Amino acid sequence: MKQEANVSYRNIKSRDEYMKIVSSCKDLIKKEQLISELCKGKDVLDIGCIDHSFETALALGDDWLHKCIKAVSRSIIGMDILGEDIRKLNEKGFNIINANAESFDLNRTFDVIIAGDLIEHLSNIGLFLTSVRKHMHSHSVCVITTPNPFNIEQSMKAIFENHISVNREHTTWLDPVVMYETVIRSGLEIVDFRWIETRFKIQVHRIPYKYFANFLSNIIMKKRPICRRDYAVIVRKAVQRIRV
């Protein structure tokens, strides 16, 4: 019998409670730290684990998220669609399979499923969440991280450089409110929300605006959490609650 994953989360019980945390939580945690803590001693599936390329993964070294998880988990399977990059990384001792995040079926469940900065790359988020749910037992959690489209740095780029910073492989933006609705439509529920720090920063480079704009962005992000860069949600299978 599967044992409950020993993870720490707030256990959010309503949309109103979730929204209050989104707008008021000023704590910031590194993405790698949050995910590593949740994966300690667990059986983990890391979806989209390669982080763009074989070269990027190796260049990140000990900061590569998949490697961080591998160091603390009981077992880990990586998953990606980059066939040649998978082959090269498996030759170096990793265990990564080639599968599509929207339609995978591994015929087993995991304690923790990781989707780090993946969901914004997908063509069909509903299919992805359905596939994730099939691989969760009653005590599993899934961690989803993604950029916040209302990040104040994006607004500064638009104002001072007439430009938005977007990875060309992204297909969608999911702000925390839309994320909540997207998750519950797939038979899942959000049990925690965290603002996270990643290696991706969006800066104004145009002189003479950059010092003022970047300084102001940092101030606003501290005062108004909804303007931060990136966030994570911790998700589990929806629990049926008896109304009284």
C-alpha cells in the first residue's frame, strides 16, 4: 500500500483562501529548494526534465533541477521529447524516457510528479493534467511551476523598450487565477501556492531607463506579490468533501 508522501503544504481548502495567499504571501523560495524538499525520499517523475537541451543541462551542473531531485529522491524517472539529448544524458547515468507530456502512460503511480516550467510549452494543458492524474495515487502531489504573466518586469519592458520577453516555444500564459480554474477542471485541486525564485530574470537594458526601471520593479515585487516573476502550485487529486 502506498504511504502518504511526507510533504509540507498549507492544504488550501477554498478558492477564496487560495486567492488571499496569492495576493498576500510575501515569502519567496528558490524553485530548486522547494521541489527538492518535496522530493526527499520519494518516488519521482520529472516531466520535461532536460531544460531545453543536453548542453543546458550539463552547463547548469548541480543547479540542474533534475540533478537536484536525483540527489535526494528514493527513485526518479525523467521524461522529455528530445530523443538525442535523452540518449546522451542516459549515457551519463540518468534515467530519462522519451514520451509526450500530453499522452504518456507509464502504468504506475508516483509519490511526486514535477512539471517545472513546462505547462506554458504545451499544446493541450487539459490532456497533460489528465495524464498526470492517471499517475497519482491518493497521497501523490504534483508540483507545477510557471511564469506569472502579470510580472511587473514585463510591464517595464513594454513601457521602456516596447517589447515583451517570451520564450519562442511558449504557447500560453497562466496567471494564478486561471491556473486554479484549469486545475480543478481536471479532477485535481491546489493544496498550496508559493512565489518562487528562478534563474530567469527580465531586465530593462535600454539606457537611461534601466536603473530606474529595474530598481522600481524590485520594489514593486516586494510590496505587491501579485507582480512577482514566477510561482508554483502543489496539486493533488481532488478530495470529495461532505457539505454540512
